[in-house]
Amino acid sequence: METLEIKYPNGRMVINVHEFFPCLVKHSRKLFPLIKQYCSPQERSELGRYLSFLVVYWEGRDEIKHRRALSNYKLYCQMEVDDEWMK
């Protein structure tokens, strides 16, 4: 997955996933509701696989990026099963 395109009523957003993730939790909290609402299940699934890959990749290489990747993945998993955190 190179890019993720989010098309919403007022426009669109193209995210270069390799540059954007791992990101701060505050950024993922803003982005994930848009992804859940406007992206296909296949795109969300690809993003989930990529985020899980990042957790493994950054483990032992960079503690800050590993922590961010883990936080992003946990929030992604929560997004997939629960809408409460987005309110």
C-alpha cells in the first residue's frame, strides 16, 4: 500500500502511508474516523496489515517509532470494532 485515498463530500485526501505512519496518536485520532467512514473494507484491511507490519518492523530499531506504530495499530483495531472512541 503506497497511498490511501479518502474521498469525502467536500473533497479528497491522499495519504502517503509510508511517510505518514507511524504518526502521533492525535493525528491518527483525526484520520481514522475519515478512513472508517469513507474507505472501503479492503482499503481498511490493507492499512491494518501495514500498521501491524510497522509494529514488528520498528521493534528493536527505534523505540519512539515502535511506540507510535503500536499506538496506531491499537487505535486502528479499536476503530474496526468500536465507534465509541470517535465521539
